[in-house]
Amino acid sequence: MATVVELKDYTDKILSSFERKANTFLLEVKESISSQASINSPIDTGNLSRSFLTDSFVNKSEKTAYIGSSLKYSVWQEFGTGEYALEGNGRKGGWIYKSQKDGKFYRTRGIKPQRMLYKALLTKKPLIKNQAKKILGAMSKNG
């Protein structure tokens, strides 16, 4: 009597489950870090704070979360400028600029780095690790 072996292919089911879980994880990470970066942002007009919430997104096909601001000055706020630049590579000696708000001239030596994104990542890192274990770690248990 011949033994009959039946093989079942669950590849599609596993890949679909991974896709859903990876996208859920990326969305949660994006929301968490962009919200914290928004909170960490200096408030003048509120544009920088809002930009972290509106400019950040998840690209599902790339399995990538993009978190940041499209505002030109966001990089200056993150890394600093002039003599305060994070890596010490800013302009030395200061400069004079005309304020767009009041039309007056001011002298500056730069802007100290605010590190909104870096601090957001550090703050949310434990939560991200827990979420990775919770959402993606469940792959081996739930398939």
C-alpha cells in the first residue's frame, strides 16, 4: 500500500500576514516619532511642528517610514548653524541678517541645535522595540 503525502503551500498566507504586520509596525513608528518630533519642535509660527505631522509618511512598497520635515530651515533647527553647528563646521564670526517679521537688522553667531528628530527617536526607542516584538515577533506564533 502506497503512502500518500499531502503538501500544502502557505507562502502566500505568510507573506500577506508579514505585509500587514510590517505596514502596521511602520505606521505606528511613523506616528510615534513624528508626533514626538512635533512636540520637541520650537514654536514660533507652528509651521515646523506641523510639518513633522504632515510631511512624514510610510511607503508600503518600500517597507520604509519617512519621518521629517520638508521645510528648508528644519535642518538648521536639527543640527544648528554658525558657531553652534553640531559638528563644528558652521560659519564662524557671526553675521547680520534682516528679520522678515519686523524688518530690523540683527547680529547672530548661529542657532543652537534643537535635535527634535534625534530626541524623538531616543524617547520612542523603547516603545519601538516593544512594538517590533509585539507586532513582528508574533509572526512566529500566529503565522
